[in-house]
Amino acid sequence: MYFTLLGAPGAGKGTQAATASQRLGLAHIASGDLFREGVEKGTELGLLAKPYMEKGLLVPDEVTVGMIVERIEALNHDQGFILDGFPRTMEQAQALDRALGERGKALDRAVYIEVSTEELVRRLSGRWICRNCQAPYNAVSSPPRVPGKCDRCGGELYQRPDDKVETVGKRLEVYSAQTTPLLSYYRKGGKLVGVNGEQGVNEVAEELIAALHH
Ligand code: AP5
């Protein structure tokens, strides 16, 4: 199974992709995590992405597409995947279709996690993530067992620099202008399914898994 999670910043794509990938035995490929890993390690990719991320802008398509296609190519032939945060522009969506088509594959589903703007802002202002494994936490809805430490790997938790209020505003604007057109692209292709993201994490997970089998 090959699918992507669509949704605004803070909709819960990372949270849901982590659970669904484990439950379904799929690879989890998250463009934002890959860029942040590059920034942390000071790689060429990270240095290139950093100024865009700090401003809440999208990293150029050719860089992002190259990075994701490379990840897909590295998987075993029959390994399914969940894309989290990719595609985010029409160019990326078309490039993904071409790359999969060349390998005799096609995206099965695009799952749209729908959440109101007020809730998105609330979630992002309370988010902490693990510097080591990128697991997301929330000061209000899902705090770690030990403050400041990741439950999964014991790594240090930090607040993303792009979760500052002014950058969140820009990210939401960019999402609305550049990513929402993908909803009609996938709807026309008969691949779009919607999930109510304003429920508890477990309820969203159940609805998401059910939506995949529709
Ligand atoms: P990226 O890391 O992809 O950020 P994003 O899309 O803005 O998404 P987020 O990670 O902010 O949110 P999420 O939906 O994963 O929510 P989460 O599960 O963490 O991208 C960052 C940057 O990288 C971009 O701005 C861009 O510069 C660059 N980039 C990445 N991909 C790119 C691409 N394809 N093209 C170009 N540039 C790209 O949850 C959020 C919070 O809510 C957490 O605290 C969580 O605990 C909590 N939460 C989750 N679910 C629930 C729930 N059901 N109820 C209550 N709280 C919840």
C-alpha cells in the first residue's frame, strides 16, 4: 500500500504516520523530519533547507522531490510506504506520480486530516519533539512521562524554531496557497479520503485505518 497524509501544519500527520506505519508494516517517509535531520547534522541538504524552514517557506521542489524519490528507491520492491508532508505542491504531486509510474506503481490513497485553524495554532504552540527520533509530544494533550525526555528513546525534547507564532502564520498561509490545490487533484483522481482530525489521537487513528480500506 502506498499512501500520503495531507493536512495543515499541526494537523497530526507525524503523530498518525508513526502509529499507522507500525500497525500496517509500512515505511514512514517524512520530508520535514529528513530536512530537520540534515539541519541537525549540518549536511549539504540541511544547509540548503534551513533558511526556507526558518521563514516557514517550502524548500524548492527539485531538492524535495530528489530527496523523496531517493528514499522510495531505497525501499525493497514490495515495501509499502506512508508519505508525511509530501507532496505539498502540484509539481511534487505530478513528480511523485511519474516516479511511481516508472516503477509500475501508483499512489493508492491521499488521506486528508482536517483540523480547524484555532486548533492547529493551539497544538503547535504546545508541541515538543525529540531531537533524536523526532517523536512529537504536546504539553497539553500528550505530555512525555518524564518532562523534557522522549518516552521512546530518552532523547532530549525541544520546541521547533518554526513553531514560533509568526512563523506558524506564514506556514499556514503557504499551506493554503500551495498545498490545498492538491485536495482537488486527488479528489478528481478518486484517491482522496477525509478524516476528522479533531478527535483524540486514537480515534483519528481508527478512522484513518478504516478510510484506507474504502
Ligand atoms: P513538516 O515537518 O512537514 O511540518 P508541517 O507540515 O508544518 O507539519 P507539522 O510537523 O508541523 O505537523 P503535523 O501535521 O506532523 O502534526 P504533529 O503530528 O506533529 O515541515 C517543516 C518544514 O520543512 C516546512 O515548513 C518546509 O520548510 C519544509 N518541508 C517539509 N516538507 C516539504 C515539502 N514537501 N516541500 C517543501 N518543503 C517542505 O502534531 C502537532 C501537535 O499536535 C503535536 O504536539 C501533537 O502531539 C499534537 N496532536 C497530534 N494529534 C492530536 C490530536 N488528535 N489531538 C490533540 N493533539 C494532537
